[in-house]
Amino acid sequence: LSCRNYSRRGVCVPTCRFTDGETREFSQDGECFECHPECGHIEGGITCNGSGADTCTRCAHYRDGPHCV
């Protein structure tokens, strides 16, 4: 199965939740994945670019070196 745009847990979707929604996402190889829980939401902006706590654009709480905690 191949999706035209993105896939979220095996379901084709038009886009990932990059900038809206309760749980923000990033995309890797056309699949939507959730950002780390310590990443802070940025209204209208990208919240993360990977799954780790070191890939957040902004932290929800605190930053310890490169990681959100």
C-alpha cells in the first residue's frame, strides 16, 4: 500500500500535524510520527524535526544541554 501524501499508523492522511492539533508530528519517509512529549507546541510553527527530546524547536518545560526535560 502506498499513500499519495502521508501515512499515520497505516492510514493514508492528507498531511501530518506539523503545526496544529494536540499532538504535533514530524514526517520521515512519508510516515507521520509524534514529536517527543517534552517538545513545546508552537502555534503555526514546526514543533520538532525528529522523535527525540533533542529534536524539539522549543521545550515544553526546560532544556538541559540539547535535550528538553
